[in-house]
Amino acid sequence: MVMQSVVPGKLLVKFSLDDDLPVAMELVARNLAALHSLPVAGGEKKTMADHIKKYCHPGPEALVQDCPELAPLVDEILKGLLGNENLPHAPIGPVHGDLGLAQIFLAADRAFFIDFDGFCLSHAALDVSNFLAALQAHFAQRFDELAGIFLEAYLARQTPEKLSGLHLYHTLACLRRAMICWRWQNRRDWRQEVRRFLETGARWLTWSRIEERR
């Protein structure tokens, strides 16, 4: 159990397009960069395989069994993710593990994170990609603007190598959302939506390979 004191502010997931989202992005970026810089000695090191097991339950094989036509996409994604598991050029450090808009409170001059039950030692790109995926889902109309503000503020406090593997973790985020969509099946076009998430993940994987060759 992770205990945390009560934090002030308003949940980011409850913000609307009329709220001051650019300032919110600055505050989130500042807090996340600080978290990723903490000199934490404890914490379990998690691999990409661990993340897939935790966040894509009951497992991609269950999705393929139910939707065999998606097997080529799922296989491509899994081979890409697990084939790049070590990411030797990316430093390992403390991460939230499951950072979304519902885990962030915004007060006047700072952000607060809650729900640290997913805390572990991994790549900073895991948190950044999870946050960006949630941001796009909730604020699609302003995503490019807000993502740019967030990344600029984050990289003002962290070196670019901290985000090595970001495209790879975007792929993981897409696989996770495909699995959630498949589990819920609460939309008439859920099969098409699952495919869209997987196709997007495959594209991120392609961009990841391009980045590695540079």
C-alpha cells in the first residue's frame, strides 16, 4: 500500500478547453521532470515485458484468439517492443508508471501526482507517452499545441536522452488502449477502433526504427 497525504487543486481530467491548459502543461512537465530526477535507491526495475503483462491484461494472445484477423498487427508490435526491450541508450530511473489525467491535480502554482502503486524503475518515456496518450484522448482539438508546450517545458529540465525510446513507448500505449477497447466492447465499432489503435502503434514502431538508425 502506498500512503499519500491529501493534495489540493483540481483533477486535470476535469479540465475543459476553457481552462488554462498551457499553464497546466508547464506545471505537469515541471513536476514530472523533478520526479524523473529523484535519487531513488529503492524500487523494482521493470522491463517492457513487465509493462505489457501489467497494462495489457489478460494479454495480447487473448485479443488474437478473439480477433484472429489482427494477429499480424499484434505480432509485429510485440516483436518490435520485446526486441528493443533493453534500450541501452536510455537511462533507467524512478517513474510513476501509470500517469494519466486522473492522476494529476493542478493547484495555483504546481502539479501533484497521486496513485503511485505503479511506481517502479524504468524509462522516463513510459510516463511521458502515457501522459501524451491521455492528453490526446481528452483534448484532441488542442493536442499538438499542448503536447508541444509540455515537451518543451519537460526538455528544459531534462536532457533529450531521457526520452530515448519515446516512440517505442507510444507503441505500448497504443497496444494498451487497443486491449482496453477490446475488453470493454462498449461501442458498436469497437473492432475498427481496436484496429486503429494497433495500426497507430505499428506506425510508431516504424518511426522508432527510423530514430534508431539516425
